[in-house]
Amino acid sequence: MWDPQQYLAFDDHRSRPFYELLARIGAEQPRRVTDLGCGPGHLTSVLSQRWPEAIVEASDSSPEMVAAARARGVHATLLDVRDWAPEPDTDVVVSNAVLQWVPGHPALLDEWARKLPPSAWLAIQVPGNFDAPSHRSIRELAARDEWREQLEPAGLLQPRNVLDPTGYATVLAAAGCAVDAWETTYLQRLTGEDPVLKWVSGTALRPVRDVLDDSGWDRFVGELAPLLREAYPRQADGTTWLPFRRVFAVARTPS
């Protein structure tokens, strides 16, 4: 279960890649703009502000996120991205920090690129930090005897299948698109007690929370917290530095 409030606890850090992705989309007067995986909808409104004449639609696979988006006035529907297909007038598609949850998503990108109309824009951003100490610690803890039986079915013992920029560029170029792909590692300044644990609780630990009861969840995060403190030590001024790699690709279909 997604918690919109927990997700928005680090809104500035989570939103910055969206704006950098959006800056590389050159559409001027798109007819329809689609936000796939809109989350709580706080960024979907940015699309409406940039393209006020466009039909802006949004979707998410989480009922909690869809409810939060609708509460903001966003026209959001409950939908798995694997079931989405573009309308004939879809000129811009944005998928921000979503596809890392979807096995085999490069095939989806190929399908979308081939179905979009001429000169349409397809922009994605995915976290690329699944080999970082934070995520390795989660997998290593989940693999211990105490947790393996419960957490292995949730897919927590394997890193997410995310490509590097060249991988996404290759997929989209093969579909005939012009592609701009890159990666950025953000050095995020976090503060407070166990800030890295709080960060991953809003995203990477969601499958753990879905599986474990309250008692199990408390024990799991209690064991994880010292591992994260060791991997990301708190500085004398109270700062905890969290390097976070993200991968971007912006493609334009043939005219």
C-alpha cells in the first residue's frame, strides 16, 4: 500500500528529476498529455500549467495515490501502466519513477513508441540506485533466514531491472525515435533521525510493508536502521548525505 504522505515527505528531492525531465520535452501545443504513474498528483498540475490547452490525463496503479490525486483536482484513473495504450492524439507521455516497478518494461517502451502518433514525445525517469548500499542492505536483510520465506515472493531479493542510458537509447532508437538519454547522481542532503530509513520507507520498502504485519514491520526496520546508519553516517552538523542515481530518456517519434 502506497502512503502519499510518506512519499511526499521528501517532495523537493523527489520532484527535482521531474522538472529536469520536463525541461527536455520540446512539445509546444500537444493535444493530449498523459502522466503514467502520477502518484499523489502534485506534479500532474505542472503539466497542465505548461500546456493549458492540452487534455491532461493521469493514472496510477495505487488506489491511495489515485485518491490523493483526485483530492487535488487531478483527473486520475486507476490503471496499471502495462494496460495503457495511447489515444490517437497523445502527443506527450511522461512516466516519472514508475517503470522500475515493471518487469520487462523496455518492451513496453518499444510498444508505446510504435503506437504513438508522429512527432510525439515519450519521457521517462527511473531510479538507478539499486546497487547502492541502501538497497543492498534491504536485500541482504530480506535474505536472512528470519525474513526470506515471507519476503522472497515479493521480489525483494533481486535488484530491479533498470537499464543504463545507453540501454534505453538503444530500445527507443530501434523503434525509430530520436533519443536524448542521460543519468544524474544527486547528492541529497537529509537531516533528522534515520533519514535514509525514512527515505526508503516511502518507496523501496513499500513491498516489505505490504507483506509484513505491524510487529514484523517494526522488527524489520529495527534491524535495517543500524545498517543504514553505518552505510550513511551522520555528519557533525546533523547532515546525512545520500547519493542517488537516476536515469532519464526523452524520445521523439518519427515525423
